[in-house]
Amino acid sequence: MLPRNFLLFLCQPYNIGIVSARPFTVLAEYGPPLFQRGVLHVYYQTLQLHVFIVHLHAHSSRVRIQEAKNLLEVCIKNVSTLVCLYGGSLVVNFIEIVLHMYLKM
């Protein structure tokens, strides 16, 4: 079986993409103003798995925290099954910070 692939092209030099041996559906593509670099949301029907490929703001931790909040809101609004975030350690760190902020409320 050939891999499936998809690229999100925004008006910047940083594209976001996915290559997979399993079929998936692209559910959404997010860019500015919510995300400077972009987020790609795909769904694997056979696994009932949502995957978010994320590239947070490159230069401002304050903006990265806001983007992490935006991402959590997108997840909460659109997902009721298993979620996987992919985008490097910065994504995980900022999601943890925002989750901690929400849990303290």
C-alpha cells in the first residue's frame, strides 16, 4: 500500500505535513491569526485517533502559550476520542503549562 500524504502550505517558509501508511482524513488546517506557523488536524478512522501536527510560534513564549490555549480549545471543541499531538518538545511543554493553568482554575 502506498503512503498517503498531505502538506499544509501557508504564506511562510514553514510547511506542515504528514505521510502515513494508513489512510487518514484531513479535518482542518489552522494558520494565522490563531497560529503563526500552523496546525494540521487529521483523523484515522480505523484507529479512531485524532492527530494534530503543530508548529508553535518561533520567537515568543507568550505567543506560544496563547497558541497552546488555542490548540486546547480546538481539541475540546472538536474531539471526543483519542488525541495525539505531534510537534516536538516545545509543543508538549506549552500544552503542559496551559493544562496546569486550566486545572488550577
